[in-house]
Amino acid sequence: MDRTHCIRPAMVLALAISCTCGSAARAAGKAHEHGALRLDVAVDGHTLTIAMQAPLDNLLGFERAPRTEAERKAAADMLARLRSPDRAPPLFAADAAAQCSLSRAEVSAPVLEPGAGAAAKDEHADLDADYEFSCARPGELRNLDVGLFEAYRRIQRIDVQVAGPTGQAKVTLKRPARSVRLLR
């Protein structure tokens, strides 16, 4: 399902600009940076969406198809954790008063799929994840707590772009910071 059908036109424009800038950065070779992770967060009505892009090195310590049983287990555990971001301790937690619950989680890391070939020596493998939360009381949605630093020690910086009904903002989280103010 195309998420743009669920997002207001202003939000679509804001996210389109973000995606265009991200594509240009990837083309220039700047999007893949070890230690850094990118989150695009959007609030629209009752829906909170989070798109995450990360080098696999930040999450696993390697960026290729797993070679050993230990690496296969680490990759499977990491994928299972990211596919259940609301499991305690949560990777993403909105204000409790907003009563948000996970409605969709999609995680893609082609190099980790069964039968995937090894990436070329000079290539870097990434992981993309998309999350959607449905919030019963969106008027109470003020902050997003990000638990990625605790879950993945190799992450040093999280670049966050936020789009909401009142505009957009950009923030960089560095340890120990973990809270993102949502635009309502």
C-alpha cells in the first residue's frame, strides 16, 4: 500500500523534499556513514510513521551476507528485534497518553535474505525499515523516545527529520540524548 494516500498533501511535499535530498546525498556517497543512522518521522492525524535507514555495520558489525552460524544468528536476532520495535524495551515509544500502537513494521536488508550473494568488495549494505503507529489520542503526541542507542552500541549519531502539521524540523541525537520533539 502506498503510504502517500494516507498523508496530507503538505506532508507529501515535505517528505518528497526529504527523499529528494536523501537521494542526492546517496548519489554523492554521503548517505552511508558508519556510526550514523537516519530517521524520517511524520505525524499525520492519528498516524505516526517512522522510516529508518542504517548501514548494517551499525547494527551487526558487518555489511555482507553472514558467513558463520554466529553471524547468521546475530542477523536473524537483529531482524526479529527490528520487526518488533514495540517489544520491551521499545526501540520507539511515543507519549503514553497518545495511546499509540504498532500497526505496521517492514524491514528490508537484501544482503541478509536467504540465498543472497555477497556484496561486491567496495559496496556497503544498508537496512531500511518502515514503521507505522496508530494513535488513539494524537493530540497527546508530543515526543518520541528513541531506544536505538541502547539496542545497538555501534550507533554514534541519529539524524532525524520530523514533519508534522505545523512544519518540519531536523535534529541530531547523540548519546545520551534520545528524545525527539514531534511537531503538532
